[in-house]
Amino acid sequence: MSAKAPVWVMAGGVGTLAGPILAVILLQWLSLKLGTLHILNNHVILGAIMMVLVLLPKGLLPTVKALTLRLWFFGQSRMTSDATGGKVPSDV
């Protein structure tokens, strides 16, 4: 059980408080559901999740937050360029 604590922190994000809390809830729920399904060993699925988390060094919550902000600002910039027809008025 104590080996799961670093996994929760790594999954949620080291610099956040809400991230590891959400990671505990999500990973424990996932482990419980996978354990009752008996389709795959839940350790295999959790190991695959850990391999993905290695690619996200900041953790899941900060990465999702950054991705959401990036997509939001990308959508905002597209809406402003679409409103002008893609052209910026020139100073004459």
C-alpha cells in the first residue's frame, strides 16, 4: 500500500495538492472496477498507466490544465482571425 503513494503523487502532479487527491480517487476506483471485471489483471492496466505517466513529467492534472489552456487560447485566436476574415486592416 505504501508503494502506491508515490504513484498517486506522480499521477496527480508533484506541484499540486488537488492532483494527487484526484489521482487517489481515480486510480483506486479504476483498480476496484478492473478487479471486479476479471478481464485483465488490474496490475497490467495500472502498469500501462504508469508507463504513460512517465511521458508526462509534470503529472496528469498540470498536463491536462496546460493542454486545456493551450486549446482555449488557440480557439480564441482562431475566432478573432475568423471575425476579420483572416486579414488585418492596414494603416493608410
